[in-house]
Amino acid sequence: MKKTLYLNDREYEKQTVLLQLDNLFFLQREALATGSSVSEILNTIITKHFEEIEQNE
């Protein structure tokens, strides 16, 4: 099985692309389940991440 994908003349590692797709599907499922947008879900995740960093400093 190939480990490299070519999209628009660019080379991508297949495992990286699959992981990114999995993350995108997660965000879409969460958005549908909560009635939020993907942007709102991302903003929440990013905000909580930085809050945790600040608490650990």
C-alpha cells in the first residue's frame, strides 16, 4: 500500500492525511450533535487549551 498521496501536485504522507480527515469528521459530528458550527467547536477547543496552559504556568 502506498504511503504517499499526491493532491494538486503536492506530496502528502498518507497517515497524516487520514489523521486530518479523522479530526475533520470529529469536528463535523460534534457540530451536528451540539447545533454549533465547526468554527465554534474549534474556538472552544483552542480557548480551553490555552486556559489549561495558563493554569499550568
